[in-house]
Amino acid sequence: MITKVIDGHTVSIDWKEDAERYYVYVDSKYAGSADTTKEATLLATDHIEIENDSRHVLKVMLDEGAYEPVRAHPTDAGLDFKSTRNFWLHPGHQEFVDTGVHCEIPVGYVGLLASKSGLMKDGITTRGVVDSDYRGSIGVVMYNHGKEGIMIEAGQKITQMVILPCITPVVQIVNELSETERGDGGFGSTGK
């Protein structure tokens, strides 16, 4: 293993024989893999530059008993949020879960809560919007559209948050809109 300090960050480059690649860690966090030590060093440097850019940092505060939002894989788009309690979610019902997670989403971005595919197969969905100026605990409403009840346990992944760029245009009331080929064609107007 090669260890060095770059811009005050500890970089470890570890050769993995079974993968035949170098695995790169910055401050003990996985940053990616590379074929050569030179590529590994460049990867670490890029990772540090991104982390030093405030748009790429999500500040998180946890209430007592809350779980840190995590990605199952470093390249996953969504951060997984977990339940803080056990409860039974009956079919045709919904349940509010306070995750105890507070986030500081960078200005110009929005957090979108989306269903976990593992729960969706059982008819469980979630959705929501977290604005960049919101500092309260993120609450999740879970809906059971299935025919069976399901037990949700503390520490279980219940939703994921994807952070996306968001524009907030000023609303301007006008008397007419520009014309397009589609016009006002709505539901089903483009055929099957």
C-alpha cells in the first residue's frame, strides 16, 4: 500500500490482486480504482478537488437514534435513508417516518426523495422534495399500495435522496405563450 498526503488529505493506494487494479482511498473513504499508480494519484487529486468544492459536499446533522445517509456503492445516485423505528405498514395505508436527518443542500440544488426498488416490488413507495433552505429533520411518507402488510424495522432503508441541480425561474404572467408543433396536445396526443 502506498500512502501520501495531498493538500492535507491522506491518500492510500492499495493494489488488489484479485481485481488487478489499484483501489484509491482519500481520508479512509473509497474514491475509485485505477490501472496505474499515476492514474490512481490523478483520481485522488480529482476527488479532493471535488470534495473541496462546496457544491459537492452535503453537510448532515443527525438527531439521537438517527442513521447516517449512505450510498450502497460510491457511484450510486441516491443516498439511502433509514427508518428510526419499527412499525407495521398495512396495505392501503401510509406511515410518516421522521428520519432524524438534517441536511444542508447546496443552493441551486434540490433533494428528491424516491422509492427504493426493493420496496417497490412489494408496493411500497415514497416521494418528496427537500429544498436547499430546509434545515429540519427529513420526514418520509411511506405508502403501501400492495395487498400485503409489511414490517419495517429500525435501520432498514426506506427511501433514497437524489440531489439534482434546480433552477427557480421567476413567474411571469402573460397573455399568450409561444407556438409549438405540439401545441396543447396532452394525454395520449402522441399516440401509442
